[in-house]
Amino acid sequence: MARMEEGLAASHRTAWLLAGALLIAAALAFGLWITVAGTPGFDPRVVNAVAGWRTSAGLWLAATHVGDGWPRSLAGVAIAGLLVWKGRRRAAAVLVGTMTAVAVTNSGLKMGFARPRPDLLAHLDRVSDLSFPSGHAASNMAFWLLLVLLVDRRLAVPALVVVALIGVSRVVLGVHWPSDVLAGWLLGAGFACAGRALAGSAPSRA
């Protein structure tokens, strides 16, 4: 029985790692395709379609700032501390390590793909780096999905709403192409799946 349980756990870890690798590979392939073929046709169409939403710029700025690095880092430290308190030190280390890995990888990919920011609309948020993939999309997808996978599955719906609002806000504010956000979501989801495999345990609540 013990060997059967170990084998099942190993197969689950392999499945999560495979899913993570495929998602990350999809983000990279997307970037290579854009580099070769140029900006996808849906990018300017979507940007123009949401241009009217900019009349509520304050709300979209609030959404994007929820996804900024410092509030996410504070929340991550607090949740990691809670996991340690509950005796889940490995999960805490995976959470912190995964978030660090996502940030570093995303920065490297931005430099590698060197895609300029969109210029169809005036930028309503300050940006100083390159466009692909979206760091807000990648980091928040990884963070919120890890909370679902490692802490409580009942967070799935609010996590999806928050991640979606943050990603859409980057397009409405004119600082990212939709394809930047999509690639960021793929990248973040891939790292979250890999983190789930490394953590080795399911959420404490189902």
C-alpha cells in the first residue's frame, strides 16, 4: 500500500511538472512567433475595442496597483509565514522560490524578446522596461494560482477574478499588448504548476 501511494504521488508530481513545462514552452513559442511574424492582428483590435473603458482610468489603475510587486510581496511573506506556522515549510519555501523565479525569468524574457511597449494609446501608468511578457500578468497568475494549489482550493474563483482584472487593466491602460498578457498568464501558470509539483502536498482544505 505504501509503495502504491508513493507511486501515485510520484505520478502526480510528474503530471504537474509536465503541465508546467508545456505552459512555459507555450509562452516561449508565442514570443518566438511574435518575433518572427510581428504583432498579431488581434492585438490592435483588442486595444481599440477597450479604448472606451479608459473613462474609468482610476478603477483600472487601482486594479493594476493591486498587482504591483510590493503588495504581492507583502502578501507572499505573510502567507509563507502562515504556512511555516502550520508546519508546511516546504510549501512556504516553494511559494517564495517560485515567485522569485517568475520575476527573474520574466525580466530575462523581456530583454531577450525586446518587444517595445504598444503606442496606440497614451500610457496611463508609468512603465520603464520592455513589453513581452507582462510581468503583472505572469507574477499574479503564479501567485494566485499557487494560493489555490497550495493553500485553499476555494480561492479559485476570487483568484481568477483578480488575475483577470489585473491583466485586462494592463491593456486598458495602454502599457501592454493583449498578447503580452496572454504570454504572462501562460508563464505564470507554468511556474505555479511546477511549484505545486515541488511542494508535494495538496491544499489543507478541499
